[in-house]
Amino acid sequence: MKKLAIQLVTAVQSRQRHDDEGAVSAEYGVLLAGVVAVVAVAAVALGGRISDIFDAVL
């Protein structure tokens, strides 16, 4: 009986380790979305200035 309980606990722990991969991917997705939002806000805020700089260089 004890051997069966150990096998059950081992199987559950093994499954839990593999289920974390989806959570990690979701966290990276949220992080990437935040970076994209910051870049978009910066591009909108600095858009005119960046355009002027490119016009002056070219």
C-alpha cells in the first residue's frame, strides 16, 4: 500500500512539473505585451521629433 502511495505522489509531482511550462509561456507573453506597449507609447510621444531628426539627416 505504501509503495502505491509513493507512486501516486511521484506521478502527481511529475505532472505538476510539466504543467508549469504553459504558465511560463503566458508570463513571457504578458512581459512582451508590456514592452510593446511601452515602445508604442514612446513612438507616439517622440514621433514628431524622430521624424524631424530623420529629415535633417537625409
